[in-house]
Amino acid sequence: MNSLSIISIQKGYLPGAIGRVVTLHGSYYSRNWGFGVVFEAKVARELSEFMDRYNDDRDGFWTASVDGEVEGAITIDGVDADGHGAHLRWFVVSEAIQGLGVGGQLMKAAGFNSY
């Protein structure tokens, strides 16, 4: 990322966002924890299922983009919010923008005032 790049936080689906979030998770967890295809396939399947049933009135999906490329995301799954509470899922920030406060921006966008 160059110094002129602008980080944009957006709520809702963006074309290619599902694949990019899966890529970010797969790369991070493989590199840092040795996770493989089973984990990446699980993220792909569950994120796709979530997005297929996404309801803007109860769920949230925010992305952080740099120059149009998704570099981070956070998801709030509210399908069982009344029973067990909402579930924070698929929170990830690429190495390219780690340390710039983007994770905090995503947390705030998702409604967390302190973290």
C-alpha cells in the first residue's frame, strides 16, 4: 500500500468479497497455525451460507478496501441474536494493512465502542 492509498470501510456485499475474505483467512491461518484445506473449505462454505441468508436488519458484513481491493473484513451473524446473542465471525486484516488501525475501524463499524 502506498502513502496515497485510501482505506474505505463499507457495509454489505461487494463483488469478489467472499473469495477475498476466504483467501485472507486461508493464508493467515496456514502461515501462522498450519491450517490447511479443511479450514479454508469450512470458511468458504460457512461464509457463503451466511451471505446467502444475509439480512441487513440483523446481520452485518463490513469490508476494508484499499484501491478497490478487499484487505480486511468483519462479520456479525445475528441469526440467533435473540437466543444466544449475535456472533462475531470472519474478522481478518491482511498483512499489507496490519498496524494501521484498520481492525479498530472495522470493530467500530460493527458496533464495538471499545475493544
